[in-house]
Amino acid sequence: MLGVAAVVCVSSRSQGTAPGLQGCYILGGTPRRIQMAELIAVVVASLVMYWPLMLLHEANIRAGGIGFGDRQLSAPQAD
């Protein structure tokens, strides 16, 4: 579940780049600054999501599972 959340978080950041650049240009900002802010946001989001995912993986291995891909850590399934 957190893996899906990580993917959604990172992809939502990438979808906001073009509108962010347009809004920044209208307000007088520079594209370089917005691109740097977007890059920092993606890196921070990735680092924040790394630790909970690693803890889940390690806890599942300690409980006798195989980590990600195990039945207890399965991805959400469509109905």
C-alpha cells in the first residue's frame, strides 16, 4: 500500500511541473528556480517514503515472509 502511495506521490509531483512553470512565469519567477524546487520536492518525497517501505520489508522478512511480494504485503487489487 505504501509502495503505491510512493508512486502516486512522485507522479503527482511530475504532473505539477508544467502548471507550476506557467504560474511562476506569470508571477515573474524564473523557470530555473521552479525546476530546482520541483527537483528538491521529488528527492524529499522519495527519501521520506524510503524509510517506512524499508521498515515494512524488514519486518516482513523477520516475521518469516519474503518481503515485498509476500501475501501479507501484497499490492492493492482491483475488484
